[in-house]
Amino acid sequence: MALVFAACGDDDSQPAEKKQATSAPAAEQKAGCKDVAQPPPRADGGQKKPKKPLDPGKTYEVELTTSCGAFTIRLDQKTSPNAAASFAALARSGFFDDTIFHRIVPEFVIQGGDPTASGTGGPGYSTKDRVPANAAYAPGVVAMAKAGNEPAGTAGSQFFVVTGASTGLTPDYALLGRVTKGIDVVQAIGKLGDPASGGAGTPLQSVVIEGAKVRER
């Protein structure tokens, strides 16, 4: 399942950007990020949908360690209980380990969560949550991608982190949570998209998710 931020190019699951941004010089873009090889793609699907929501009395955070550093997402299980439970289960199972950010659009979003690295992969199931009419996709917000022909709030495993101040996104994407630590890492990753690729967001170098840890309190 590809992310649809507003369909751009051939990927029918991508959010559409409001504007094309300029990129920083290559030397600056690589700052803080290890030069790593892209992991081989994995098979699509094969995961089981969680049957239970997360404990509403607890707070859940997912720390993603990447080749550019680590950042932490606090899950919003109140707004998107199904997407949050799914994301936590996938993180615990190692689903996100050794995957890449396959779409990076400067000053817009970074997108990952596809084991196939093609922009069309997912866990083999989908969830659905109600998206608030006033949903705002501001910098640091994490939301779930969906295909253009899917209902609002549909989610698989692909997620995006907003890096731009003005995305123009409509309230169609399930709100997974917000980055509470490591926003500088997110912004560093966000500079690694090729501006010449437009909405396709072709990375200038591989950015790998090395591991994911779920913490609850």
C-alpha cells in the first residue's frame, strides 16, 4: 500500500505536496547521517492484525533508531486507537527493522514503513480510524499513509512524518502521534530528498531504520 498524501507520480499512496522545496547543499545534507547500504527488500504482507487496542491508561512511545540518529514518536491511541495498536505491534515484531525511508520530499514529509522499499508494500492488512475534521499536519506530526482509493483513516504500515510548515494536506490520514524527541534527526532526514524528483521524493542516500523499541508507562 502506497502512501497517498495527495497522489503524486505513479505512487497512489502518497500525500501530495503543496510546493516544491529547495534542498541544502549535498555536504550539509549528509551531516549526521551514516553512509549505509540499502537493505535488501523483504516480502510484502504476512503480518496479523492486533485484536486488542493499547491500554488507554498507559502512554506508549516508539523510538526509531535510524542511520541518521534516533527519534521518538508518542502514539495517539485516543485519536487513532487502531493505527496505534497496529504500529506498536509491528514495531515489537521487528517489522520496521532494516527498512528505509523510501520517500523524502524536502520541506514536506519523510515516508517509511514499507518492507518492499517500493512505496506499495504493507503488513498484509489494514486498519481504519476516524480522522478529526480539524486534523492538522504540522511539523513533527506522524500520520499513516493510504492509497488514493481508500477511505479516510485507512492505514497499513507506511507512515509519514511532517517536516514542512505548510503542507496543505486534507484530513484524510490517520493521526498516529507526534515526534517528542529527536525532531532534529527528522529534519536532517528531510533534507535528503532529491528536489529534482518532485513529489516522488527520491532519496539522495539510503536512510535506514535500524530498529524500533516500544516503551510504555
